[in-house]
Amino acid sequence: MIEKPEESAEQIPEIYCRKLGHHLPLTYCLSPGQPLFCSSFRNCWFSRMNVDDFLGAKFSAAQIEQAEKPSIPKVTNIMSIIEKYRKTED
């Protein structure tokens, strides 16, 4: 188990990502093409480290709350895009 938040990412093994379907290092989970960490970070890494301490050392409470906010379901997002497209055709 990772005890220290300042422990380098190179010392941390990769973990299987259920979202992407392959193994990824901690560094990817902390910046997966988004401004903040992956919303599934807590669920993936809880067995390997104290996630609260680790995230608290790197992000503010507001950033953690924002990153863990539930995302819009894909179907809802697709429907929204379709509606916008229909409105532009009219």
C-alpha cells in the first residue's frame, strides 16, 4: 500500500483501467486529458493507497469535488447534440 502522497509515480505499479480496458500508470489517472484527475480515481486506487490523503495533498477540496461530480450520461449527451443540430437546421 502506498503510504506517502509524495511518493513518486514511478514507484507505483500500473493498475487496470475499467474505463479504457488496459493497464495505466498513476500519472495517467491524475491527468487523463482533463484539467483534473479521473473521476474513477477513488474507485480504482483505494486498495493501494489512502486516496483522501493522496488527493488532498495534490488538489483543493473544490477541485476534488469538481472532478468527482457525476458526468452526463452518454445517451443524454448524444441527445443534446442531436437537438442542437436540429435547431441549426431550422
